[in-house]
Amino acid sequence: MKRHQYTWYGVGAIALWSTVVALVRVVAEHFGPVGGAASIYTVATIMLLFTGKTPAFSSLSKPYLLVGGLLFASYEICLSLALGWANSRHQAVEMMVINYLWPALTILIAVLGSAQKPSAWLYLCVLLTFTGVAWSITGDTQLTLPALIEHVQTNPLSYSLALFGALLWALYCNVTKRFADGNNAVSYFFALTSCGLWLQFALTEQPTINLNPGSVMWLILAGGAMAGGYALWNKALMGGNMLLLATLSYFTPILSALFSAFLLGISLSVSFWQGVVMVTVGSLLCWWVTRDVKPNQQTLAAMAEHQV
């Protein structure tokens, strides 16, 4: 009975994380891309410090804090700014699809970094996820390289940040498993992220933050979704079925697209949904074709611990 309870905590965490893309975008519209992201991570940091069990700073290894913190903060900044700088709400959801290349990239990096030769099927599965992204963002336009390039050129900065962020998170999942030694410094990493964003806010010209009851409500919801997701996930780690939860987490792109369509009030085309399904299936197949490879088994646990 207890294990089911912890597993449901994990399901709740996945549901909360699935709302983050839409909430970050809404807050960015009220606070500006940088100010909004900085405010969200500040609120989430405060919530985590009060609700979670933060390990003593001195008990954490320096490589974990340095490398993990840098990768974590860089990823979060890339993703939040990609969402905030998107030209429209629909384009922000496209950034979400690009972000979910990270599960396939995580497995690919783990296997390539091992002594075992990767199967050709793994490359095909990774190709499927990239094809799904291209299928989603080109929409009803015929999928050709010129059409894809033309679409990306409408906002090269956001698309580049989203893609680079996916790679950073894949590296984070692989690297931190080696250095973390079972510890979780997410609260410190959130604080580092907020400091980096506030520094950018102070040093660059940014739009004025629009404070009103509505914007504050969205800010609290966004920070709460981030912090609440991690708080519930930490509970799930205590006794939940992590294999089941890690498998369910692969379906986050679909759930995130559903929440985004609802919260942002946008309509997503059939081709967009087809692309999202391709990304999801491709990620699942990446795990399936490497399920007996030891580095992938270890990385699956890391992905479960560091899901976003």
C-alpha cells in the first residue's frame, strides 16, 4: 500500500512538470522573458528550501556542485529564455518539443560513453525523435530541409537555445550520476539559476515587470509547479516504483502539449501531435533497444531523479 502511495507522488510530480512550459510562457508575458524566469526560479527556490530536505552544503562533493550546478543552471536558463523569447505561444510549445529530445540524447551519450558498441537501431530511434521534432515545427508545410530552415530562421535564437538546452540536460543526467553520490542539490541549483537570471536582468535592458494580482497568481503557480514537482518526486524516490515512473516520464511531451494547449488557449495541428508522438515513441524505443546495456540502466535512474 505504501509503495502505491509513493508511486502516486511520482505521477503527481510528472503532472506538475507537464504544466511548467505553459506557466513559464504566461509569466514571461507579464514579467518579460528574463524577469519572468528569474522570478519563477526565486519563488521555486524559496518553496524548495521550506518544503524539501536540503543537504548540508559541506556534505556535497565539489565536482557535483561545480559541474552539476553549471549544467543545471545553464539548461534551465536556456529553456526558460527559449520559451520567453518565442514569437508566439504556439512557437513556445514547439520549444517544448525540442526540449524533449533530451531523453534520447541522454541514452545515446550514455551508450557512446561506455565500452559497449551501440546498436544501429539506437541511431534509427534517435533519428526518429529528431524527425518528430521537425515534423512538429514545420506544421502543415511539407517536411523538407528548406522548409525547416525557413521556419527556424523566424527565431534562430529560441530554437538554438531549446536544442542546446536539451543537450545540456542530457549531459547533466549522465555526469551528475557519477558525482552526486546519492545526494540531491536541486535547491542550491535553483538558487544558482535565479542568481544568474537576476544578474542578466540587472546588466541588460529588460521590460518593466508588470505586478498585479493576476501576474502574481501565475508566478506562484509556475514556481509552485516546479518546486512541487521536485518535492513530490523526492517522496517518490523513497519507495515508489521507479521503473514504472521513469517509463511514464517518457510520455511527458504528450501531457505537456495537452496542458499547454489548454492553459495557453491554442490549437495544435494534427501534424504537430504526430510529431510529438514520434518524439515520445522514439525516446521509448531508445530505452527499449538498450535496456540490457548497463550504462543505460544507470542513466535511467539518473533521468528519473532529474526529470524536468
